[in-house]
Amino acid sequence: MSFFPEKNRRLTLAMLAWLAVAPFATAKEKPAAARPLDLRAEPMVEVAAVCPSIVIELRYATARNVTGGPIYPPNARCLLRRSVALRLKKAQEELQTHNVGLKIWDAYRPAWAQQILWDAIKNPEYVGEPARGGSLHTFGAGVDVTLVDAKGREMPMPTDFDDFSPAAGRIYRGKDPVVAANLLTLQRAMVHAGFWTLRDEWWHFVSEDVKNFAAIDSALAPEPKP
Ligand SMILES: [Zn+2]
């Protein structure tokens, strides 16, 4: 036995179903999560403006890199895509709860700088060949970082920057427990913030959103050449 005739009962059930979904969706609007991300035109930002506590030392603006000379001009800015800089801020905030922080060695790398680096090294294991897509640094989605203490001093890590040797792998095979702990602290914070690690370079991290980016239009980041 029912309180509703068959036809009315069907109508009531249909109304209940509509009420259940009505607050969450309309015919014209899809939920935000269903839209594919398109970050190809996401703006570049200065990391110093997004997270001033991160130490910045662009090694390619100095002679302390694998080429032995500066590639960037001395006034080069440290730039990343906005969402990537925000991920880095998240990692920095986690690290600060352990009284340590990030130092950036390289971030956005203009295509012309990638060409100079490739011409100097010509080893695709360590440097992306421009003709084969170059580097995710030129997408503004890759960043090279190390760990510093509360006073901004670099902490012991497996190798120096641009050490293109097996010792630079993301899995530490040395015997120093301090280095092992420091590397793990850095990797945990970066992975929690949404970065991937790289097998051959412990200092290199890439935003997990990288497939949604493309190489930077030079108009987005008109960096001066030396
Ligand atoms: Zn890198």
C-alpha cells in the first residue's frame, strides 16, 4: 500500500532527486574540478615577492656553475610561474617549522641561457638539448634548491650545485647521517608541496603540474641578456 498514487510517487521521487543535486550543479555550469587545467599562459612572478624568506643565489649569474663563468646578467631576477612559486612557499613554510629554509640556485631559465648551457656541456643526461625540448626550467616550472639554516647558511648536502656525477643522485649513497637527514627533510617538504624529484640531480625539482605548462613566451619574461 502506498500513500501516493503511482504517478505522483514518481514525481515526488524525481523532485527529491532534483533537490539533492540542485545546490551543486546547474545545467550550464560544470564543477571546477572537471575543467582541464590550462596553465600555458600563467603569469611569471618574482619569488622574492611571493615568499621573501627564501634565500636566492642564482648560480648562473656567478662563475660558480659548471661553465665556470656567468651566463645570466648580475641583475637577473628569480622568476617562476605563479602556482609554482606558491608551491615553493608551501615547502618553505613546512621547512620553517624545522628551523630551516630554502635557497634557490636556479629557477626560470630563458631559452637563450639554456642554449649557452647546452653548448658548454652537450650531455643530455644533465642538460636538456634545446632542439629536443630544452629544460623544464624554460617552462618556469622547474627549480633548483638546497637547504639553509635559520641564518641562511647552506647546510651539508650530498654535493655542490651542478655536480654532474653519480654522487648527485636523489638517493644518497654516502655515509654521513647529517647529509642523509638534510636531503630527506628537503625532499619531504618539496614532495608535500607538489614537486617531483629528479633521479640524477638532488637539487632539481619540477612542479607536478608540469604537463599543463608550455615553454615561456619571451613576452612573459623579457629577461635582459648579459
Ligand atoms: Zn634544475
